[in-house]
Amino acid sequence: MATQHLESAGHICASLQKPLGVIRRALAELEVEPAMVLNGVAHFAEADVERVAERLRDKAGEAGR
């Protein structure tokens, strides 16, 4: 089995320097589901995390116009 790169919502917050509410909204808008829940903590696939980062960059760009 290949190694998967997964990130918790807390790690996404730290990586993207955004509050949890912003991350949760982006995940919901993109209809992203956790790839795994481990000990009650949702973890998301690397590709989905990249989509969230892109979404937040796009929104920041729109706000700056």
C-alpha cells in the first residue's frame, strides 16, 4: 500500500495561517470529505488541501480587487 499524505484541520490552519472557521468554510464550499478520521480527528488528502489553499488564494485575490 502506498503512503498517503494526510493533514488534520489543525495542521491545515497552521500551514495556511488561517483560522479554523475559514478552513471549515472552504472545505464545505469545495464539498471535501475527510480521507480518514483517526481518534476522532478528521484528516484530509493532500490534493484536497491544495484545493483549499487555491480557493483561499482566489478569494484573497478577489478581495484585493
